[in-house]
Amino acid sequence: MKSNRVFLTGASSGIGAAMARAYAAKAAAGGASLTLGLVARGAVKLEELAKELRGRGATVHVYAADVADTEAIKKAALAFADAAGGADLVVANAGVGIPSALREGDASSVAKLMQINVIGVTNTIIPFVPTMIAQKSGVLVAVSSMAGHRALPGRVAYSASKGAVIAFMDGLRMELHGTGVHAMTICPGFVKTPMTDVLDHKMPFLVDVDEAVALMTRSIERHDDTYTFPWQMRLLRHALVRAPEWLVRLTAPGARKAGTI
Ligand SMILES: NC(=O)c1ccc[n+]([C@@H]2O[C@H](COP(=O)([O-])OP(=O)(O)OC[C@H]3O[C@@H](n4cnc5c(N)ncnc54)[C@H](OP(=O)(O)O)[C@@H]3O)[C@@H](O)[C@H]2O)c1
């Protein structure tokens, strides 16, 4: 699959920034053209990354926007498709873990998390559907999480948001069957990024961000349906979805720190 027109949210940090760098490095090494659309809220970090990647030969469009803003993201998506002459790959990667106050009866932080982690994904993916159907090609990727495979104590809203993303992309893949457009989900375990740097519980099978991106880009090349990594998490996933609740309650990382994410 050619991935020379790539639109990527959450591009200013962690997995998103590493993925932008990986695609730029691959294009530079192969002498291929690359047009990147980078989205995050913070313009300064995005511009710094854009400058770095332009130095490596990529054409980079920066869209400082909140993925929760349906109109702003649609505008960015259409501007990118127009500037790049289409889109080969869209990665809805932006996501957050926000401490929630479930026990205090405060729903606002959960509403905010859902707006970013769920609506942010649909806002990013859907505007590209007509373009890709017209092209008869393209890959739509959502970054979910291992936590999306099973509701977890201590990260109730986060795991629910990531589960919704898996369900949405599963349905979309079936909806788009036969159009040439592939919809897929990537479910990382723990990856070392600013998001996990703030966690103070054990993170089994923690993966370096560049290794994570190498696994993710290979999965995108293969057109997987749902890809969970690293392999230990992929094996554990099957046990996790079948485990009784008492076992999940006792063993989920961070389970005893209710409301941490
Ligand atoms: N790291 C892990 O262990 C892990 C595991 C499983 C899944 N994931 C998922 O992987 C994705 C990337 O995580 P990461 O670890 O790379 O996190 P990160 O380093 O915190 O990066 C998150 C990125 O998303 C952007 N972002 C956050 N809220 C946004 C919003 N409302 N609108 C636009 N952009 C927004 C951030 O930029 P701004 O703040 O400037 O907007 C940043 O670029 C997330 O969906 C996360 O849930 C991560």
C-alpha cells in the first residue's frame, strides 16, 4: 500500500509524533514523496515537528485544532484532501486519559474524555470516507487500547471510550466492504510516552515508542482488522475478555487506584 498522503491526529507527542517521523524517514530513504497532515491542539509543538520533517523532504500541513470540534476537524480534513489530492492513510490517534471523579458524582471529566477519545475519532475518520470511496482506496486507522478489550476498574471511562472505538471501526469496516477502503483498529498495550510517564503503577510489557510505531506501521501495511501489541498483550487479550470480574478487579494495572485515568 502506498502511504504518501497521511493525515494524523495527536501528532505533537508520543505515538503520533513518532509515527510522523517514521513515515518521513521511510519516504526519505525510498526517495518517495510524502504529504503529512498533522493535528493537535498545541500549535507550537506541531510547527516544530513540521519544520523538522520538512527538513527531511516531506510536505507538511499543520492543523492546530481540537479533535472534539466536529466542524474544525472536518475543515482540516477537507483542506488536507484538497491540498494533497486525496488521502491514503488517516490515523485517528489523539486521545487522553483524564482523572475522573466517578465517586464524587462529577460527570464532566468523563464527558470531556468521551468527546476526545470517541467523538474525536469519528470526527477524524468520517470526513475522509467520501474521498476514499471515490479513490477506491485508503486506510482508516483508529488508535484504541488494550483497555478497550475489557472494562477495567480504575480506568472505567478510558476503557469504555476505547471499547467504543473498536466497535465503531469494526462496524465501519463491514460498512465499507467492497469499496477498496479498509477500516482498522490498533490496540497498544503500554507504550512509553508522556501519557504513561505520569502513571505510577506497574506497566507490564512496556514498549519503547519507536518499537511501537514499527509494529503499528507494519500492521497498517498488512491491513489487519484489529491489532493488539506487544505479543504478550495479544495473548493476554483472550484471557482478559474471558476472565471473571473478580480476577480483573484484582489484577488490572492501577485497579486499586480508582479514578486515576
Ligand atoms: N501510551 C500508551 O501506553 C498507550 C496505550 C494504549 C493506547 N494509547 C493511545 O494512543 C494514543 C496516543 O497516545 P500517546 O501515548 O502518544 O499520548 P501523548 O503522548 O499524551 O499524545 C497525545 C497526543 O494527542 C493530542 N491530543 C490530545 N487531546 C487532543 C484533542 N482534544 N485534540 C487534538 N489533539 C489532542 C496531544 O496534543 P495536544 O495536547 O497539543 O492536543 C498529543 O499530540 C491515544 O489515543 C492513547 O489513548 C496509548
